[in-house]
Amino acid sequence: MRNKNNKNTRRPIGPIIEIMIFALISSILALILNLIGTNGHITEPRTFETTLVIVNNIFSKSGIKYILNNSLSNFQALEPIVMLIMSLIAVSILEASGLLKQLFTPLKNIKFRFITMGVIFVGIISTIIGDYSYTMLIPIAGILYKYIGKSSNLGVLTMFIAITMGYGTGIIYNYQTYQLASITQLSAQSIITDYSYKLSSNIFVLIISTIVLTIVGTLVLEKFAKKYARNEETDNLNTSKKAARITLIAFIIMLAIVIYSIIPGLPFSGILLDRNETVYIAKLFGSSSPLNQGLMFMIIGILMICGLIYGTVSRNIKNSGDYSKALSKTFEGTGYVFVLLFFTSVLYEIIDWTKVYEVLSVNIIDFIGTSQITGLLLVILVFLIIVFMSIFIPSTLTKWQLAAPIFVPLLMRANISPSFTQTIFIAADSVGKLFSPIYLYLIITIGFMYKYDKDSNVNILGTMKKIMQPILFVSLTWIVIIIVWYLIGLPIGINSTITL
């Protein structure tokens, strides 16, 4: 007799198969567009010269050769892999030493609403250190929720949503804002030749949106949390107030040394800054900055010392053998993350080589650029187009290089300032990433969900379906913020308005 419950027990498609399906769909779409001769013109922001770009067919001889020749090198060059490995070393020693248990267990007595609010706020402001925030805070969030008696998967998802929506806001601008500003300024100079973008020009929007999104995110995710069962996992790690005090003193001393090293103008200070840059944020996080290049190494070093001190004093680490093993504790069960990243690197390789989504995006951008739409409708339309682009092109800088040379002048002609245009972009960019099934850090998030619950049948589309309610509320909140700011006409930053 056929089992009547077969329908209910059917397992979902696994994430690796989903990634392969996404790759196949992108390849077939590229084949079709290549056959009909679809192309697009990409404008270089610095020279305003246009380049013709065609959609390449991955099923061609050159396409297959490219995949075979570059799959390994592209996987090796995938930056999040290195960041993830380094982050897991740091988190491992903190977990194995008992320091995270010492820090998080007392939080059980705090209302869960305030825990959620704190996690969201930390996730939003952590984007000042860029993508390091994902690889460091997602595993820590899982451990935090374990120690307060909640689902680790809930913590992982909450932190992912917080960081992703934080890329559109934050209390202070980060290095990505500086990079985007450079492209915005060059694009604006096609209309106003002496235009200069000020990094503080949208600081008011950043601060207000951080507050609003933290509140909205807390209310929505608190209801979302009811779907997740509590953790029952425990461990036998010791906690010690004495060890915590000694560790805190050591941490403060090391942190003070780092802070002193990034303050220019003091005796023997500034050694972690790139002195060739003129803007302080670029000195801090520029591509040649010692701080940027060595940030994860310094974090790991500080946390390894803190873990050693706490673990030794608390007796959770008794010898060098224990310490060596402690450096890999959080790696347990994370092999699936790296498998997912390999297949995702192949998907990214196909998307990058075929140019399929770049060409589609620039054609949509060009169409809007020739339209006569103005005012609020134009603002909303630009927002939605950037959301669409972000689903298929997660790279923020790549998108802005495609969109800025068209959108910035277009909105300037509609009397909308480049500062507000960039604000629209970063808001829409963060929303689009939340909707993207191919976003690299969603894949990493799914890998950690599998680590914490191997029987949960975690997959990409199923996870996105679960978090769709929070995503929709965040998206609507961002749209409302943009619309209200536009209609009221409040200053968006220091000496900066939505109009020219």
C-alpha cells in the first residue's frame, strides 16, 4: 500500500543541486541571448567611454575551455574562503576556552527582544569592517543563541539579515562608501565638472535608518523566532570570573595598542595607516593599508591570546595539546560550507564569463536613461532596478560601475543630488542581496545552518521562503524611508539635501 504521508516526508532539493540548477539556467539564458545577438554598452565612469559587451555562450569551445582552465584558480581566489578560515580559528579558541560561555550565559536573564535588538544593531554597524562581519559574526551568533537557550539557526539567520541590511546603512560610513563615492563623483562630473562628493553627505540618513531598521527588524524577527525550537545542547566548560577579569585587562591593553596605531600625528603612531592616501577612511581600509591587509591576522592574534589566558586560568585548557585542538573546535561540521562555496564559485565563474546579467542590466539602465520619467516615480523605479540587479549581480562595486554613469546624471537632470542617488543605491543594494539566492554569504549562512542542525533539510530556496517575511518588512521599511525623505525634503547629511 502506498504511504499516504509520502507527500509530507518528501525531502527538498539539496543546495548543491540548486546551485547547479541556477548555473544551468544562467547558461541556457546566455545561450539564447547569444544566439539572438543581445549586447549592451557599458560606460567607464572615469573616461565616459562606452564599451560594447556581448553575451557569451558558455557551451561554446571557448566557454568550456574557460571553465576547465579556471575553475580551480577561481575557487582559490574566492576571498570569503580565506576570511572564513581565519574567522573560524578566532571563534574556535573563544568557544573552546569557555570565554564565549562566560560572556553569553548571563544573557539568558535578559528579555529575548533586547537580545534580538542587540544582535541586529551589532550586525548593522559591523559593516564598517566589510565582509569580515559575515565570517566572524555569523558563527558567533549561532554560539550566542545556543548559550541563551535558543535555536542556533535562528541566531545565524538573524545575523545574516542584520549584516545584509546593514550594508545599506550604518552609524558611520565605511570604506565601501568611499569607493562608491569616487564613482558617484566621476559620474556627476559629466553634468557639473567641479562636483565634489563629501563622505558626510548622507550621514543623517545612515543614522536614522539604522535606528528605524533596528526597531523594525526586532519586531519582525521576534515573531519569526517563534517558528524555531529551543536548543538543548550543553557542554561541560568551566566559567571563571577571575579568568574573565584577567582576560579583559589583557584585551584592553591590546586594543589600546591597536587604536594608538591608527591615530595619525602622535609619537610612533599611525603605523597601521596607508600614508599615501589623503582621506582617513582610505588610510584605514584602503587596499594598501596595513590595517586592512592585516586586520584578520590581528583579530586572530588578539583572540588567540585572550582564549589562551581565559582557558588556562579557568582550566578549560590544560596544556599545549588542548590549546592546539581548541583552535579548530568551530571547524567541526563546517565541511559542508566549503563544498557549497566550491560549487558557488563555478556558478559565479559562469555568470562572470557569460556577462549575461551585466548585459541585461545595462539594457534596462539604458532604457530608463532615455525615458522621460521624473520625480518620485523615477526614484522608486531606480530603487527597483537596483534591487533586480543585486539579485543576480551581488557585487556592490560592479553594479555601481554599471549604473552610476547613467543613473547619477539622469537623476541630476531631475534635480536629485548625487548624494541622494547613492543613498538610493546602497539601500536597494542591501535589499536585493536579501532576495538573492546566489549571494555568497547566504550560501555560507546555509552551510552554518546545516552545521547546527543536520536533520533540518536546509536548502537555498527553502531558507529564503522561511525568511521571506523579515525580508519583505525590511524592504518595505527601506522604500518608506526613501519615499518619506524625498517627500519631506529633509537634509540627508551635513550641508547636503536631496536636491541639487
